[in-house]
Amino acid sequence: MRGQILRYLEEANSEDDAAERRSSLTFVVAGGGFAGVETVAALNDFVREALPFYPNLSEEMLRVILVHSGPAILPELGESLGRYTEKVLAGRDVEVRLNTRVKSVTEGKVFLTDGVSIPSRTLVWTAGTVPSPLISSLPCEKERGRLLVDQFLGVPEWPNVWAVGDCAFVPDIRNPGQSHPPTAQHAIREGKVVAQNIAAVILGRPLKSFSFRTIGLLASIGRRMGVARVFGFNFSGFFAWWMWRTVYLSKLPGLDKKVRVAFDWTLDLLFPKDVCAVHDLDQRRDFRWPDHAGNASGNNGDHEIGSAQLNWRECPGEIDDWDNALERFLL
Ligand SMILES: Cc1cc2nc3c(=O)[nH]c(=O)nc-3n(C[C@H](O)[C@H](O)[C@H](O)COP(=O)(O)OP(=O)(O)OC[C@H]3O[C@@H](n4cnc5c(N)ncnc54)[C@H](O)[C@@H]3O)c2cc1C
């Protein structure tokens, strides 16, 4: 996404056609849950920080839009934190469109159910995830597309078959008729219980029921701002953001990852965002590496790029614009 945003900024910077420029500079995120809000907030921060590097672009040309089907975003956190988040996002020039859905998409337009069409070339879909298609092909009972399990996380009628995490519909024994939400904090704990229950079956011991109450929910809503509900208490602003970072840092597996991310986040506090673009080579597939450069790819992918190393592959016509071709390759 970062690469795509920078590519569109580059294109818009040299685009004369106002309509084309508008669709390159409009970014739409569908879904006002945790993933959508965090995505739109981060995207908005990034694109606005990158803008000063493009002399022909200005803030007024940008549109960052969050589309949500309900009356308030972040419904899991309650209305007051949802409204607070809307205010923060609006203060940062994000358009929040409520009570509407994305109906269809073309290459240059996003259509909403309320009849609005938004010229945009970027749509980020966060409005719901589904389990792997493999699940639907299994001959076991399912509920809302997920494998139904009992309180011990076993699949009924299928001895020694278990399911946990996002693919499982795990009944909440504290609230009959309800299921546990598909979150990592549940999946990790379900994993431990299922391991104990598999061992219990082998050893002939009694099985353990799965029960867990959500500890808290946290979301980052843009630079140094967050919202959180922990043990039933609401938090917002800088403290919630700090809590979000601290909790997620603590959850990263392994000391090396924790240190790398902590360094990265610290640098992020001190310096502006890195807006260098590294585009995928497959989009420039008309070029190929000569053999000696190809051999170098075993060397961790590091190449010394020089124009003498570039060859045009199976090009049916002449290359009449080498400057442009090289520029496209090197961008
Ligand atoms: C954008 C986003 C943000 C989220 N944020 C949070 C959050 O802040 N807090 C939170 O608690 N939860 C969050 N979640 C939810 C959380 O990520 C999931 O609930 C959790 O990862 C579920 O764990 P899992 O092991 O069931 O599935 P996954 O983590 O999806 O792991 C499934 C694994 O199975 C592999 N796989 C798939 N098919 C096969 C196959 N046929 N054979 C072998 N392997 C296969 C996949 O490659 C994958 O590695 C978020 C989810 C999303 C999408």
C-alpha cells in the first residue's frame, strides 16, 4: 500500500488532467472497525507527511475517506469512543461517511449504496474477513462459515478433530448463544486449552472448558492518539495511544523483534516518515537482468544497477523513449 500511495503521488504530481489527478489522490477505506480505523488513520498521516515532497500537490487536492455501514465507527468500543474517534479523524481531514456501504468498484471509481460515486483508484477493504475457503469444503457442522466446536474446542461427531482461532465458532459458556470473537487474544488462549485437551484425551484425563473474558480493546487513531477500553474503562488520547503501543510491543514474539520495533518506533518519533519508494520489479517486466546480474540475485538480492546491465526483453518494436523507459525502471 505504501508503494502504491507513493506511486499515485508521483503520478498526480506530473498529471495535467484534474480528474485523473483527483482519482489518484483519493483514498477510500471500507469498514469502520478496528482494522479500517487504524488503516485510514495511518494512511492519512503517511500521505499528508509525504505531500511536501511533491511540489505540484497541495492538501486541498487530497481526499481520504472512511466508509462505514453503521451509525458510529468502532462499534465494539461503544458510541462515545466512536464519536470521539470521528472527531479526531475529521480534525485531520479524514471524511467519515456513515450509514452507507461500498456497493461496487471500477478502476477509477468507488460506488456507495447511498448513490454517491467517489473518483478513486485506491480502495482498502477491511469490512469483514472470512475463514479459509478450505473450511467450507469440510463435512463438519458450521456456524457463520466457521467450524462449530463444543466448549472443549472439539468438533462434535468428529473424535480427535479440534478447531481454534478465526476458523472456529467457539461458544461463550458465560453467555449462552453467543460466541467468542475472532481475535488474537482469544486464539492464543484457545491454542493452550486445545493443547491441554489433546494431552488429556491421550492420558485419559478430564477435558477443560474454554472460557475467557476479553481483557481490553485498543486502537490507534493516528499520530499519538488512541482509544481503548480496558476492564470496562474507557481511555482516549495520548495515554490510550501509549498503552496501545506498549501492549502490542509486549505481545511481539522474541526479544530481537521487540528491540527492532521499539527502535523503529523511537526513530519514528524523532524523524519524518521515509518516503523512498521501492517498486516491484515485476511491474517493469519488460526488462531482464543479464546472466551475470542474475547470478548475483543469490547474493541476497543486492545488485549494482547500471544502465549497461539492462536488457530489453522480447521487445517487438523500437524503444523510442529511453529516458522514460529508464526512469520507469529506476523509480
Ligand atoms: C487487520 C487486522 C487487524 C487485527 N488486529 C487485531 C488486534 O489488534 N488484536 C487482536 O486480538 N486481534 C486482531 N486481529 C485478529 C487476529 O489477527 C486473529 O484473530 C488471529 O490472527 C487469529 O489467529 P489464527 O491462528 O486463528 O489465524 P491466523 O493468524 O490467520 O493464522 C492462520 C495461519 O494458517 C495458515 N493457513 C491457511 N490455510 C492453510 C492451509 N490450508 N494449510 C496450512 N496453513 C494454512 C495461514 O497462512 C496462517 O499463517 C486482527 C485481524 C486483522 C485482519
